[in-house]
Amino acid sequence: MEFTVKQIATLLGGEVEGNDALTISKLAKIEEGRPGDISFLSNLKYEPHLYTTQASAVIVDRSFQPKKPVSAALIFVENSYSAFTRLLEEYHQRLNYARVGVEQPSYAGDGAQFGEQVYRGAFSYVGRNCHIGHNVKIYPHVYIGDNVRIGDNSIIHTGVRILSNCVIGKYCTIHPNAVIGSDGFGFAPQPDGTYKTIPQLGNVILEDFVSVGANTTIDCATMGSTIIRQGVKLDNLIQIGHNVEIGRNTVIAAQTGVSGSTKIGENCIIAGQVGIVGHITIANNTSVGAQSGVSKSIQEAGLKLSGSPAFDLKDNLRSTAIYRRLPDLERRLIEQEKKTNDTSDSR
């Protein structure tokens, strides 16, 4: 894909200083820019690269004033970082949504319905009675079970498995090898010490604008639905248990595990390798630090937690500081006890 500097400036609402007829075909870091590339300058630590970059154009803040001559065309915008992000989104969208049609071999079951501008990659499988919306992209080696619904403009990357009866909203992105709707971890202990499998009859619902990372798994509900609300962003390698509900615009980092029937509120931030037990509730706007263990419900909104078990971040930092001093405190205590004993013996 190629665009002129002028076209990009129009898209971003910016003004050009320099040659606006230059052709741009690639996005690049400012220190790695080559002719035909466009980059951006947001952090002034990278300003020296502006004067040496070979990129054809660079996006900068309106308030920026170059200290030396610049060979690249400059696009002045309100916020260069946000503008470049917008450009990345546009570029990514055009790359993904350019694909249309059905590659062979692929399979669609009886009663499957497809909207306009759908792409189905080679070796993809779509089960019976599925409803696939407009402009959906299904990449090669995707499996979609029976009765699945996928909303408009969603992207299902290669190797994804969406099991029967699940619902995927609009503008969702599911990254490679994620599994949506696998059985929850349900086993009933028996008197003889064995475990009996509990059938998992529910589904998974992803609302609109949800992103699911590579190799993340979201279990179906035992009954009812596991629900991922609008705008949730899940990193790679996350485990979401059966009947979990995650509130709007919550973000969860890699290697976190959420046990069954837990409800996480809106706008929460869960860092990497957090473990959350089942059947608890986490209030809105909660932040949980990396490698924390959440073992009980969080009722108060807006708390910042850390540690295992997780508790208030500031208290946790104080406790950690004391913990580090324990050897020194022990040594001082032993010395004090020795002095006390010596004094007693001298009497």
C-alpha cells in the first residue's frame, strides 16, 4: 500500500512542511527509517535521530521546533504519538480487511450464513448454522463449531478454535491459537477417590471490541455463559475459567489465571502472572500488581493491590521493606538480649 505525505497529513489532520508529494509505503522507527518510510518523534530523547534519519516523513508535535535542518518532510499534529498510533491502526486495518473471498480447501456446514466482504482462509472450518457478519476475516486453519455467531468486522487469526454456541461481538480480534469455549475444569470428587466429569453445557460471550491474545483460553460456562464485556483486552497465555465475568474495559496481562465463577469489575488492571481464586468479586477500577494472589473479594473500588495474598500496595511496600530488614533486626535483638543477660549476671 502506498500513500502520499499529503494524504497521510489529511488523515491525521496535520500540516506538512516539506515535500508533500513523497510516496510512503512503510512505517518504521525513526532510527531505522529508509526512503519510503514514515516515522514519528514523541520522546525528545530520540531527537538526534530526526537529523540523520533517511525516512521520507516524520510526524512531530505542533509545538516542536527543529534545531537543525531536516531532510524528511515533517507532518505537524497535536500529538505525534497518538497520530502515529492512528496511522498504525489504519495501516493494520487496511492490511487485514483487504482480504476477501474463499480460499480452498475450506468447509462451511449446512445453514451457515455469511455477510458481505468475508474472507475465509484455506483449511478453515465453519460449522452448521453459524452466522458470520459482514467484513469478518477468518484466517487459515481456524475451527468454528456449530451455532457460532461472529459480529461484523471481527478478525479470527490462524489456528483459533471457537467451539459450538459461542458468541463473538463486533470488531473483536482473536489472536493465533486462542481457544474460546473449551470445557471448564469441572470434576466432582467421588467416595472412592476418583473424579466424575461435570458436563459443561454453557457457552462464551465476547461483547464488542474485545481482544484475545495468542494461546489464551476462555472456558465455557457449566450452565449459562462466561462473559467478556465490551472493550476488554486479554494478553497472551491467559486462562479464564468457567462462568467468569469480566467487566468493560478491563485489561489483563499475560500468564494470569482467573478461576471459575469470579466476577471482575470494569476498568480493572490486572498485571502479569496474577492468580485469582474462584467465586469472588473484584470491584471496579481495581489494580493488581504482577505475581499477586487474590484470595478474597475486593469490595472497595479503586484499590491498588500487590503481594500474595494481595493487599494494599503501600502497605505491601512497607511490609517488604521490613521483611528485608529482618536479618538485621534479628541480629540487633540477639545483641540486646546478650547485653541484658550480661547485665543480669553481673548483678
